Amino acid sequence: MAGTSYIENRVVLVTGAAGTIGSALCERLAPRVRSLRCLDHSENDLFFLHQRLSRVGPQVSPFIGDVRDLDRLRFAMSGVDVVFHTAALKHVGLGEYNPFEVVQTNLQGVNNVIRAALDANVERVVFTSSDKAVNPTNVMGASKMMGERLVAAANEIRGTHRTRFGAVRFGNVIGSRGSVVPIFAGQMLRGESVTLTDAGMTRYIMTVPEAASLVIEAGSQLKGGEVFVTKMRALKVLDLAHAMWTILKGQGEPRLDFIGARPGEKLFEELISTDEMSRTLELERLLVVLSPNAAAYGGATLESLAGARPVTREWHSGKDQLMSRAEIVEYLRSHRVLEPFLQNGGLLP
């Protein structure tokens, strides 16, 4: 894997390690690092993650803990070189109903990670954000936007510490827990109607392995204060449902039940805001939103990022070129997204 020299033979901590992105990160990191610390508040999920990783990695340590607990984070980060902060409350609907809990995890948790990392003199911290942080219309998106701002500001208050902070922003990770893929697949296999919010809803998508790989790649480019945005294809959620039906059922058409957008839900997503375009650079697989205060603490510039060029177009899923249904079918098949719902070449009951 390219761009991994900064984690080779290092001590690495992943928060939210038992989550979808966290566990995929851990599986990639375990064979490469000297020591891997996996922190999560789910005892059961952490147990099974540790069982899997202990067979492939060197020293893997399971830390039961919560990012809301600053003392626990300080203990977990002692002697750590690199932190990947993936722990978060991410479900839009639940966030609207439980905004105070989102504040505790997604904002106070980020603040705790920053403080613990500075106390431990960690080398670099990568925060995983979301395209919902761009012009947010829901609690989760607003918390991610503020998380990005906290991470950028941390570079200015670090003083003599070596710690550098940056963020990675990506879209809908298809196949992750709580995404539409397992929901749609379950409805199709049970013979139920597929529930969609709006026929015109569009989203940027990527797979779990793509997300994990690009988080590690962004960490290699990190200089301080940048937001790395993964370049993704856009699709209509309605077309995704039809493509999944083609793979899972083979013929006919799914029964659709349009239920309307949920509170805080947008019909489209944006990868970068209008304000960010003037300070956004493009790499082969990433967009890089530069910090407006980069000069103050040595953040990335156009000259410091090899192969970078100014971004020339808007990244808006409602205005982007959308994947065709045939392209979505090929994408799902080539990335084996629906494999958990298939068994020995046939459908799960």
C-alpha cells in the first residue's frame, strides 16, 4: 500500500475501532505497525475485532473506553505516534432526536482527542469527517463541521508540540452498518417493499475498503490543518435500489415505497463548499482543502503537495455526472459489496 511509511513500525491508536471504518482501518494497519491500540466502547464488538486481529498483527491491544472520557484517552495515547479518530455518532435521524448525545461524542469527544494527543505529544492525528459537514442541515453534519474546525484550530494552539492535525471527509460508505445497502438488501430478500425517501435523491458513494485506504493515504499527506476529501462517483439512490435488485433477484422490478425525506436530510450532498473552492487543490484520488491559516503553522500549500493543481469544478451530487444503473451493478459486483447477502452462489433465505 502506497504512502504508509509514516505508520511502519510505529505505535498507532484507532478510536471507534470496532465500527465499520475503524475495523477496516485496523485490519490494514495491524500487519504494518509495531503496536496497534484499538479503542471502542462496545465490549462485544471489540472482543471479536481483537480475535480477528491477533492472528494477523503484531501486538494488538483492545482498549474498552469512550472518547467522552479524557482520562481514558490520555492513558490510551501514552507513547502513541499516530491517531486515527473514527469514533462518532453518525446516524442522521438518531442525531436529530438525540442532539445532546451528539454534542458529547462528536464535539466533546474531538476536543478530548485533541487534548490527549497534545498531552502525549502524538505525531499526527487524522479525524474522519463527512460530506454532511458541508453546508450542514442536520445535527450530525453540523457536529462534523465543528469537528473539522476544532481539528484545524488545534494546529494553532499546539505550541512546541510536534502534533499535526488534519481531517478526511468522505461520503456515503455503502455496505457500512446503518447504510441503505443492508437495509435495501434485507427488504428485498424478505420480499418487502423497498423504502426510499425521494426519487431524486443523489449521493456520493465509496466502499469500506476504499474509505480505509484513503484515510491512510490522507495521513501520509498531512502537514497540518488540511481537510482531505475523497473523490467519489455520484448516483441516484433509486438507481442503486434497482441495481441491487438486479444482483439479488435477477429479474422483475422492486416494489418501491416513497416515504419522504427525514428531518435534516438533504436531496443532494456536496464534497466542498463554495467558500472552500478557492483554497482547494486536486490530487489523483483526493481533493485537499487547505487551511486559511496554513502559513502560521506550516500547513500544506500548492507548492508543497507534489502533483497538486487547483480544483476547477463544483462537487455537488445533484449536478455531477451520475452513474448509470449498469455502472452501479458493475461497481457493486467488482467490489463484492453484496457478498454478505449471497451464499454459495444463491440467495440467503
